[in-house]
Amino acid sequence: MLVKSTTRHVRIYSAEVQNNELIPSDNVLTLDIDPDNEFNWSEDTLQKVYRQFDDLVEQSNGEDLSEYNLRRIGSDLEHFIRSLLQTGEINYNLGARVRNYSMGLPRMDSPDTVEKYR
């Protein structure tokens, strides 16, 4: 049975991808990061999210494969992605189809505000 969790920037499926199709699996989780391309990613930051995902899955080892547990992992990844945005490791993709600034307005540094709000 296919179990999934969908948040704004993270989709997790209990499935394998084969020929661009999701095949349900009880042993494999598939992660889709930022499906709407809201952010600009480097390979390094993507790998950080994948490592965080692996850590969260390992921490929940032995628990039931349920939508609740996948949502918890997805929510934790959303918070992790927000932290990457706040530290400047990723930024909004201004060429994205839709700009909704779902994790807060972009920060613009100016000489008047540098170090003022930290």
C-alpha cells in the first residue's frame, strides 16, 4: 500500500520510482524536495537535506510505516529547509512560476540594517 506525506516543499512516498512511476514498497521511501522549484539549491545543500532525511528515517526505525510518522519526518524536514533559508544556504528562486515566499519574506541587507536585527 502506498503511504505518503506531502508538505509545501517535501513529498515522501513509501514507493520506488521505476520508469517514472511510483511502485508501492514497504522497504523504500522516496523523497521529492521542493517540487515547485521555489528555492535555488546547490548540490551541497540538497545533500544536507538527504542526510537529514536519512537521519530522521533512522531515528524512526522500528515504528509503523504510517502517514502520521511520514508527516512528522516531512514536518521536521520543512523546519530544516527553513533553517537553510535563514542561514542563506538556499534562497528564493525569483524565476519560479509562483512567488509566494512561503517561509517568510526574503531578507535584503542594506548598510542601514546590517547587524541591526540579529
